[in-house]
Amino acid sequence: MVPQHSHLNRYLKNVNIITSSGENISFSEGRFVQGNFDILNWVVDSNMTMKSILVGNLLPFGPQKFYLNDSMITWNPLFNQTPRSMCSNPCLPGYRKCLRAGTIPCCFDCVPCNDGEITNSTDMDSCYKCPEDQWPNTKKDACDFKIVSYLSYHEPLGKVLSTVSFLFFDATCIIMTFCIKYRNTKVMKANNQTLSYILLISLKMCFLCTFLFIGHPHKVTCLLRQAVFGITFTLSVSSVLAKTITVLIAFNATRPGSKLGAFLGPRLSINITIGCSFFQILICSLWLGMSPPFPFYNVKDETGTILAICSEGSLVGFYCVLGYMGFLSLVCFILAFLARNLPDIFNEAKFITFSMLVFSSAWISFVPAYLSTKGKHVVAVEIFAILTSGCGLLTCIFIPKCYFVFFRPEISIK
């Protein structure tokens, strides 16, 4: 058998042959124009005589143009299988044909498909890419659906973060109940009970907002989670800032000739809290109105995995929310630091200073971690920052109050 008959055609083109029976056989442009052919198998007998066996026909204009009876073909005993007309083995699925330079077209090499590409049949000339939501299997002969990755409640990391959030929420509820029960003690009355309740309620909301970050991202959760987080934490920091300003005014109002006493009262602290929070609400409203967050499927960052994330929409809006919280916490820290040595056993300035240190440290470390991680780890980093900073506010401000009521009751009744 002769490889790829086009080499013969170069010599047979435009040739007309008249057989002994008078039949005209002609070749033109590499095609048989007319003529019927018998396919013969020549066999050499043991007595060295040659005979032909009709094993098939080629009838170009018949209903069955080509017929070959493989069972009638007799091969030389030296062949253990039917000889191949190709000089290369077939390329299996997962490979493509690559022609050898300087050889005839039937000689080729089998080259593995590149990453992200497959072939699903034999002797394919090129590989093709899988759809974006699919990825080649290990053999590169079929496309499998990619794994969708997000921070789930069912995985260990999601379970730990959600459990810790619940525990902190429950702890805040217990402390708030304790503060209400002992509201008539001097410790609880010191430095504006209303602000303490606002701070505790906002911390509850902060711990609960972490559940907007866990689970498969949806349009509603993506839209709400950063805005809810930003507003609730701003409410917390604003109430702490109002507490700090109240401490400074209270101690400076006692100086002779001071007119700061006119500013003392619940109205000032409430106005500070509402005013600072309103500005954050305005930032979030502009962000959500102009370029809001939305669910996004990232198919490029991790091989064989689809990262289901919430795109923040406008990064400028996101960093404005964080920047405003950072500004409030910085102002609060500076004022609390200035008031830390004011004389009074119930002076909260020292505890506010510690709480702002914890709060600022959590969010300063969050920014580089946020920029260097991807996928569900970004969400885990932000939840960790929320829990750490919220826990810092809760423990630094309210645990000392509980300590005085439980272990120093003689002070709280003076």
C-alpha cells in the first residue's frame, strides 16, 4: 500500500489509458474520471508460483464506489498485523498532530494539548479551548465543570468565623443586659448611658453583618454588606468619639471661668454621633448609586476554579468608607490620648485609647492583607478585621465597667 496517493497523482494527471479491452481510463486533477478497477491480492504459493485473488472493487460511478473484503486478504507471515500506510501512530485524544519538517504529510508527531485545551477524537490537527466555566480533565480529552469557590458555612473556616461572630454577639447581649440591670450604679451612669447603649447596639449589628460576607455571593448581599458594615462601624466609632469629647468637656468645664458647661448634656453627644454617622451614610449612598458592588465570577486567577466574589464596583467608594472610619478613629485616639491622665476613677479615656489602638491596628493590617489575597480569603480577612476591631471596642470599654461593679462594689456606690 502506498502512503497518501497524491504523490502518484503528480505523475498520473492528464494521462489517458486505453486498456486491452478498449476501456478508456483517464486521470485529471488527481481524480479518476472514468473506469472500473479490480483490487487484487497477489499471493506467492509455496511452490513459488504467483496468483491473484480478487478482494475488492473500485467503481467510481456505481452505487457502491468502493468495496474491500479484508478477510480475503493474505499477508506475508512476517507481518503480525495489517501493515499501516502511515509512518506515524495515530494521535490519541488529548494530543494534536504536528507535522515533521521536511517529510511527507503522513509523517507527524503527537504533541500534548496546552493548558486549558483538549482534543476529544483521534488525529485532530489542533486543540480547542474549553468554555470559561469548564476546565480540561487530567487526560485533556474532555472538559469538566470548574469548582465554584466561596467562603461557605459548610467549610471549617466558615464555621469558625460564623461561630465566633455568634459568640461575640451573645457576649454583647449579656453585657448590655448587665449594663441595664446595674444602670443606677455610679460606674454605669458615668459618661453618658445613652452613648453606651448606642455603642452596644451598633456592636451587635457589626457582629451580625459578618454573616452577609459568608455564603454564595448574591446581588442583595453584595449590595448591602460593605454599606451595612461601614455604617454600623461608623456609628460605633462616632459614639466612642462622642464619649471622648464628653470626657474632655466635663473636666475642662470645672475650671474657673470656663463656659464649656453650657455644652454638657445628652444633646451634644447625640448630635456628634448622628452627624458623623450621617456623613458615612452619604458616602455609602453615593457609592451604591454610582457604582455599586455586584456578584462576579473570576475564572482567571485560580486554575480549574471559579472564584465567586463580590466586586466592589468603585474601589474609590470602598476606600472612602474605610478612610472615613480611619479618620474618625484617629481623631478619637488623639482626643482620648490627651484626656488619658484626667483625674477620675471612672475616666474612660484610657480605655478608649486602648480600644482605638486595637481598632486602628486591625484595619491598618487589613489593607495590605486585602490587596495580597484573592477569592474567599479576602472575605475571611475582612471578617477577621471586623471581629477583632469590634471585640477591641467591646472589651476595652465595657469589661472595666463590669470589673468595678463585680469586684470593686465599694467604689461603684460612692
